[in-house]
Amino acid sequence: MLEEQRPSLAPTFGYLMLGSLFWAVHLLVVYAAHTLICALASSPTASSLTVVALTAILALPVAFVLLNQRRTGRWFGISDELPDRKTYDAISRFIGLLSLAGILWAGVAAAIVSSCATGR
């Protein structure tokens, strides 16, 4: 009887949660940069430009993963021969899409909401 092939747990978890990791980094860096710029420079323009730039920088890797799903899966050890490969890819794609939407939503908020408003 053949033993069922399973990928390693840590790389598989990393593959599945890659989009969420970028989203978390985005939120951390954007809020920290926004707060720091507003506290030190009090420049709404600099704050907005920083948020937009960070949004673009962190949205690109998530978009790359979504466009190159199989290649990214192989980097994390999800081989093409695995019986559950399509399930792993579907979960990663769904979480990646949610994360990309979250990153873009938070980035667009910088263009809508006034930066460095008093009382925040």
C-alpha cells in the first residue's frame, strides 16, 4: 500500500497565508508611517503619498502570487503530483484575493479621508 504524499506543514501554511501576511504588513506599515508622518511633519500630502506608495509596493507581490499560482505553490513545496493540490491553490487564491482587496481598500481610504486631521 502506498503512503499518501503530504507537503510539509510550515511551508504549506506559509503558502496558504501568504496574502494575509502581506495584508498584515501593509496595515502595520501604513498606520505606523501615517502616524509618524502626521506627528512629526504634519504634512497631509506626504502622508497620503506614503500610504499610496506602500499600498502599491505591497499589492504587487500579492498580485504576482495570484497570477503565478502554480509557480508559487511549487516554491512552497506544493508539487503538481499532490492529490489535494487544487484545494491548496483554491484556498491560497481565495485568501490572496481577500488580502488584495483589503490592501487596496486601505490604500484607497488615504485618497478619500483627509490625512492628519485633528483629533485622530
